[in-house]
Amino acid sequence: MSQPDDSGAIATATGPTPYQRLGGDGAVRALIDCFYDLIDRDPAYIDVRRLHVDLNRSRDKLYWFLSGWLGGPKLYVERFGQPRLRARHLPFAIGVTERDQWLARMTRAMSERQIEPELARELLQALALTADWMRNRFG
Ligand code: HEM
């Protein structure tokens, strides 16, 4: 399983990748669209929403990143090089509240997209480490 960084995929050496288990490109895009629709709709995610200026750009970037992270085409790396996600998040104040809102809406997006529960559990466990690694302020 993963370490709390962003360098590679969470795919294992054998068997289908998480990208394949999820259903490939269309399913990844649908998950990200659902994830970002939630921030727009739901006031519970206001702290995360206010940090994002251009949600359409953010949608694309998270989709490109997750495609590679899940073991599919490395769309983000092709465009921007190494993700260096922690460094790229430093301009945004991310504490426990923002981390938990991010994870809550990803959990809900997976549920709305009816991702198979065992796969959702594995992905959320790995994403929780990455989201926690992104924290750059107390509280
Ligand atoms: C597993 C956790 C996370 C992943 C995989 C992730 C992924 C990404 C990626 C790929 C980008 C685009 C970076 C770039 O090229 O500029 C990004 C931007 C961003 N992320 Fe995250 N992120 C995570 C957690 C968080 C958390 C906890 C917050 C807190 C609110 C957050 C807020 C933002 C913001 C504000 C941007 C800038 C968006 C923009 O440019 O409009 N992220 N994130």
C-alpha cells in the first residue's frame, strides 16, 4: 500500500490496478466530477470551497493526478512533472478541518458513485494518509 506521498500509484505488483477496478477513465472522471459538485452544492464544505478559485481547473488537475495515482495513464506527470503535492498545497492553509472536509466529500463521492465498498475502503485509507500529509497549519 502507499506511503503518504504522491509520487506513484497505489497499484500492487500483480492483479488489476485500482484504476481498472474502478472502471477506467470514465469512472475516474465521474468520481472527480461528483467530488467537486459536492463542494459547490453543500455548505458543509465551505472551508474547502473558499480555498479554490477555479473549480473547473481543480477538477481537471485532480482527475489527471488520480488517473496516474490509481495506476492508469500518468496524465498529471505528463503535463506538470512530479506532483510535489505538499509543496503545491503550501499556499493554502490546510488544517484538520480542511483535511477532514476533503476526505468527507471524497467518501461521499465514492458512495454516490457506488464504488465497490472494499475498493473504496482501500482508496480512502491511502488518501487519508496523503490528505494528512498536506496539513500545513495547526487546528
Ligand atoms: C489526498 C489528498 C489530496 C490530493 C490527492 C490533492 C490533489 C490536488 C492536486 C493534484 C492539485 C493540483 C495541484 C497543482 O498542479 O496546482 C490540488 C490543488 C489544490 N488542493 Fe488538493 N489534494 C488533496 C488534499 C487537499 C486538501 C485536504 C485540501 C484542503 C482544502 C486541498 C486543497 C487544494 C487547493 C485549494 C488546491 C488549488 C486548486 C486550484 O488551483 O484551484 N487539497 N490538490
